[in-house]
Amino acid sequence: MTKVLIADDQVLLRGGLRAMLEAEGDIEVVAEAGDGAEAVDEALRTHPDVILMDVRMPKLDGIEATRRLLAAGSRARVLVITTFDLDEYVFEALRAGAAGFLLKAAPPGTLVQAVRTVSAGESLLDPSVTRRLVEHFLARPQPDEDTQRRLDDLTEREREVLVLLARGMSNDEMGERLFLSPATVKSHVTRILGKLGVRSRVQAVVLAYETGLVRPGDPGP
């Protein structure tokens, strides 16, 4: 059973999301929160697997709430949900350690699948904004020497996996491409996250684009 916490300042929206998720037999909504501070408290109390986190909330926004949860050692996977498909809040939420980003206008089935995807340890970006998200990060200053050094520490195979990860491939898809088992791919991803010093697959993808390892339109390995 996947345990979910819904954090959004709109009561009606929370109710709709709860009804949608609890219609599934494998998802349980364990708590709701109307602001970021309450989201942190409820997450530490109920230990959800996934948090649906609105970006703009009173008292404490979703970005700072995500940072505080990670600092407190929460293992919950944060899935950012927002009406805005491109703004600095979303970028900063991903940098803070969010596992994915989804628009509130996404179809119901997409939301359910997104919860299952991030709960399984995968990352998720709404396909309608992925290209612009990448372009945003490419416009940022070049990374410092320490970041580049961490990237250089990757083995050739790990770099191949990171490139495919940045292309949006799942573990199964990367395994088929590289003739590896999904379990082996997962092990490579775990080592990549450790070497890069990042918590989520999304943060690893961001770093891959920031350092120029991957650029839009480049062929895969």
C-alpha cells in the first residue's frame, strides 16, 4: 500500500485528489495539509511514501517545506503539483530535492501513475514542460570545479546510464538499451547519486545538463 500526504491550500482540490487516489486499491491518503508548515508536521507524524506538494502555499511554501523535510531525514518522495507550468518556484523545488513535477491539469490517470512512479524510486517531469525546463538550466552559469570533479568520478558505464536517465528512460528501458538487468541499472543509478552527492534522479538529470554532459538533441550513447 502506497501512503500519500496531500499538501495544498485549496480544500476542494485536496478533496478531489483524495477521492481520486483512494479509488485505487493500492493507495491510501494518510493525511492532508493546508500549508507548508502543516505539511512538514504531518509528514513527520505519518511517514508517507509520497507527498503531493503544492508550490505556493501560505506560512511556508512547498520549496522550503521540501528542504525542511529532507533536512529532518524524511524518506518521503515529494511530487510537486502546480497550476504554473514554468516558473522559478518549480525549478527551485527540483533543486531542493523534489522527485517529480506534475501539472494540476494532468488527466486523473496521469496523477495516479505519477504517484506510483515516484513511489517506486523513479523520477517524473511533466512532458509538456521538460524541454523548457532543460533550456532554463542550460541558461544558468557553468558549474564550479567541484561539481565537474564529481561528474568526472563516474565510470564510463555510469556516464552512459546518466545520459539515458537524462533522456527520461526508466530502469527497464535503460536495461534494454544497455543489455543490463533492471536490478543492475538500479545499482548503477544508486552509485551515480552517491558520487554526485544528490538525493534524487531529477537532481542528477539537472546536473547532467548543467555540466554539458547532455544537451537537447544530442544522440544517446
